Amino acid sequence: MGFVLAGLTLWALRLFEVGGLAPVVIGQALFTLCYGFLLRAFATTLRAGQEPLITNIARRVRGTVLPPDINRYTRNVTLLWVAVFAAQLVLSVALLLLAPLAWWAAFVTWISPLSVVLVFALEFVVRRILLRHHPRDRLRDLAKVLRMTLAEAGK
């Protein structure tokens, strides 16, 4: 598989070798694939009749039906991540097309990942404040649920 990816990368470098922009095109393609996948994964769970992704994870971590306030909160957090991923995609394309290349490079390599970390941190603080009357979940339980989910997806 690695050889196939390497071959495709070399092919793409030759195909898009226009003024040395091949790495930029590949970088934007990878950025778009990653954030596009995350956007789709979160957004599709917000459809009518679907359980929002964060709600699903919280329910599985707790092993029980969630109280209404946690249901509402986790749905909003799923919506927040949809907005974050959509904004990342729009900004990366806008910067690539309209700004100096250095701005785009700074965004996709530093600003975007740091903003994701910042959103995680802020959400953690907000959750501790808004849901302070609920028991805290343990990171170990979350890791267990994520491992089980990945194992189920691999079947």
C-alpha cells in the first residue's frame, strides 16, 4: 500500500509541477481530505433520526441513556465541530487562492492544528462549567469506547 501511495504522490508531483506548486496542491488535497472526512463524519450524524457523534460517544462512555441536558450539550458540541471543520476548509481554500502562499502554509501547518487544540481545550472548560453537576467521565473509559468502535469498524 505504501508503494502505491508513493507512486501516486510522484505521479501527482509530475502532473501538477507548475511553477513548483506541486507540494502546495498535494498539501491542500491532503488537508481537504482530512478535514473533509471529519466534516462529513460529524455532519452526517446531525441528520434527522441520527444520533450526533459526540452524543453517541458520551452515551457509550457512560453506558446508559444520557440526561436531556447532556444530550443537548453533546449535540451542540457535534455542531461546533462541524462548524470548525467547515471553517478550516473554507479558510484554507480562501488563503490558497487569495493570500500570499506563506499565509496559507502558516494556516495549514500551524494555525489550523493549534485552533483544533484550542477548541478542544475551550470545550473541556465549558463542559466542566455547564455540566458540573454530572459525574465526570474518565479518559480511560473514552479510550476503551474508541478502541471498541475501531474494532467494530474493522469487522
